Amino acid sequence: MSDDEAEVVDAELVDDHLPVATEPAPAARPMVDRHTILRPNAPIPTTADLPTYSEADFRISEETAKLLDESPPENTSRTYRSAQNRFETWCRANGRVHLPCTTATFVEYVGHLIREDKSPSTIQVAMSAIRSWHNDGQQPGTKEASEAVRKHARGWAQRRTAKKAPAIRTDMLAAMVATCTSETDADYSKAARDAALLTLGWGMLSRRSELAHLLIEQLTIGPTGIHVLVAFSKTDQAAKGETTFVPANPDDPTTCPVVRVRAWLEELRRQGVTTGPLFRHINRGGTIRHRATGERGDFLTPDAIGAIVKARAKLADLPDPSKITAHGLRRGPAQEIAEAGEDPTGQGRWKPGSTTVRKHYVEPAQSEADNTITAMRKKRAETAQKEQGKAPETDR
């Protein structure tokens, strides 16, 4: 073989036939830790048993991304932001890193809140807000902090007396509704809305958040009362929904929820609103806020509902109106139902056997006048119980 032939052969081998050097695959490693439990004769799991992920396993759709980007409820978001801001300020003042923080910083901050004698619920909210601020895998540990809060709660409960919102009784409700009058056309919308809000909230034993989230479509008005679908509540976090019945009050049309809600729905229809939020913002000219998209901004917030109740209590010249809150719409009728010998648990959507009802709502009647009101309430409660299981009649 000549030198030229040898060079040609060498060139062909270099271009097309030399094998590419590859690194040997790493040996499979056992995957066990101190929590692993192996059954008899079961093989030890190794890294070779792990699935092979592709990009598809980590991507989410545009629709899902929008769901994740939706804002939490306004009041929850505001509370969390406030708690996070306080934590950040404390960390900066004490030369600590707030995000991501160490478990020691987290525990020390909880200790700071305990030393300030904050309520256990306030501390729990702060802990949740701080942890939700961190990315997965970066949250501080909670074992030590939670134990400290439990110990604090026992002592705190002994030192404190729970604040009770004044009950809005039947006579107080009547006085508040009596302020819902209008001297001009511009005043009528607010008067109609507030009267419906007060009477429906009182009849439902409603939480302010439940009133804030009601939709027009969730009401069905019949001759004896209103069937209300409460789609979401404090005791229904899974949003299974629950229908409650609010009885009419034919003996007193001024405080009858059927009369007042019908008047408000008619005003809504007059201004072109037939679906969406039931209780809405109204501008100074009496125009009801509504948008084609039905955005959340149309809803009254729970805080706005609380402000309406306080304002009506003040206009009615009730004793200590500054102490009256929207919770009084729940507390007052609950007491009257209990005084009538009935159980307010179902109408108020408390969990069965709730100790809250016994501790804070069941109180003895105080006067003969109260007993007269109690008898009326008992009659209406009996009507509500009969209607609760019936299918609602259509008269929206």
C-alpha cells in the first residue's frame, strides 16, 4: 500500500467511522431516608425508578395562569399586606432579613407579638401572612412558634373578655329602617338599598361578608318570604352552598324583607341592572354602579356594609351608635330566636353544636315588651322552619 492510499484511508476513518466518546451513565443510587418503610422482599428504590420529566410536565396553560393571577378577596389581601409590612419593618429595625427569613427570625417575631400581648388570632394571621409571602420550600418552620402561641392563648383567654357587638333587636331595626327615606330622587336609591340590606341581613342572620357576595340570581321571592342561596360563607369554605329562608313580616311592612327587597330590585331594574351583585355602590347623583363585565368593583365590600349599618344606627339616634356593627344584624335575631325557645344554629349557618351560639347569643329575655317581640319572632321562626325544606317559588 502506497503512502497516498494510506492517507485516503486515514481521512475516511476520521470523517465517518470513528466512534464518538460518551460518558458512562451514572450508577443508580438508593433512595431511602429515615422515613422509608420496606416490605419483605421489596426492592430498595433507586434513582433509576424516577420518571423522566419533559417541558410539558412543568408548563401550565394561559387559562390556568389567569386563575392563579386572580386577586384574593380584598379584605384578606389587605390584612395580609398590613401584617407583612409590619414584619418587614420589625426585621429592618432589628437587623434581620425578612424575605426569606430564618426560622429563628420567625420565632423571635412571634415572641415579639406575644410580648405585646396581641390576640392569638392576630398572631395566627401574621404567621400565615409571613409564610404565604415565601416561595415553596423557603417558608420558616412553625413548630416552636405554634407552641408558643398555644401557651399564650391559654393565658390570654383568662385575661380577656370577648367583646360582643350590641344586638340589633326588632325595635332597633325598625328605627334604623325608618331612616331610609328620601327627600329627592337622588336619595331614593340609597334609601331603597339600605332598607333592603338591613331587613334581609337581619332576617338571614347574615354575616357582612355573606351580604357583600350576594347575587341577584341567588334570590327567589315568594309570597311567604325569600329563599336565599348563600354560595359561600365562613363555615362553608368549600363553597358547597346553602339555601336559607327569610320569612316575610306581614305585620310590619316597613321592616318586611320581602317588601324592602322587592323595592330595591325594582330600582335596580329601573337602572338597567338585572343580574350580578345585589348590593352595589351608588354615586351622589343616585346612579347605581354597574358594568357590562360584572366586575368585582360593583360589589359593596364588607367594610362598606359595616359603614352603612353604623351610619343608619347614628341617624336613628340609637344608644352608643359607634359601638354598633354589622354583626348586630346577626346577634339580635339570634337572641330573639333563642328566647323564643328555638335553635338559631340553622338559620345563622353555624356548625351544628356550635359553642359560639351558647356563649354569645343565647341570653334570657329582659322585659315584658321583649316577650311580646319574642312571641312574634317565634311565629316567624316556625314559618321559616316549615319553608326551609320547600322548593322556592319563582318570583324574582
